[in-house]
Amino acid sequence: MKASLTVFFEDPFWVGVFERIEDGKLSVCKVTFGAEPKDYEVWDYVLHHYYELVFSPAVETEIRQAADNPKRRSRNARRQLENVGIGTKSQQALQRQREEMKAERRQISREEREMEAQRRFEMKQAKKKEKKRGH
């Protein structure tokens, strides 16, 4: 298992993207921090809220094996620090999560609309029956 957190500025808020690779599958979760978080605030958030995060559905990804060369490792670490933003796999996972939430919201709102229509229909029927009964 491999996990990483990228914090970057996405106008107007600071955003953190948690990436989790497990069994060759990538899951992502996006967290909005608001104001620029300090290192200790990010660490505290990871310690106390990591298990509450809702990760996106897993996306297939290939895991590259890192070389043991110390110079290459430091170069890669520097590149990762310079790299701002999130990877395309992460973006795909976040997009899939958004689409699932959107579909879920549509389902709920459709059910609510149908329930409201049924309630109105029953009220009309009751009113019609009341008129028919007379006074």
C-alpha cells in the first residue's frame, strides 16, 4: 500500500488530494482546507481524520519500481516537490466519484418528486371525495 497527500492552491481555497494505491488500484479523496494550512495542521488532519475520508472508486494503475540509486531518489523527491497539482489518474478517479454522487443525487431527487406528486394526487382525491359526500 502506498499513500500520498498533495496540497495545492485551487482558487480560492487550499485543497489536499489524498492518493491511495492498494493492490495496483488507485483511489483518491479531495479535501478543502480553506486558508493555507500549516504543516502541523495537515499532519493533525491526517492523524485524526484519515479513516473518515471517502475515497473514490478504485482505478487500475501501474506501479513503477523506484531505483535504489541515492542521487536518482533525491532527484525524484525534488521533482515530486516541484510537481504541483494532481495526476491524471487522480483526476479520473475524482471525476468518477463526482459522477457517482451526481447519479445518487438524481435518484434521491427523483424519488422526492414522485413522493410529492403522489401526495398531491392523494390530496386531490381526498378533496374530490369530500366534495362528493356533501355537507
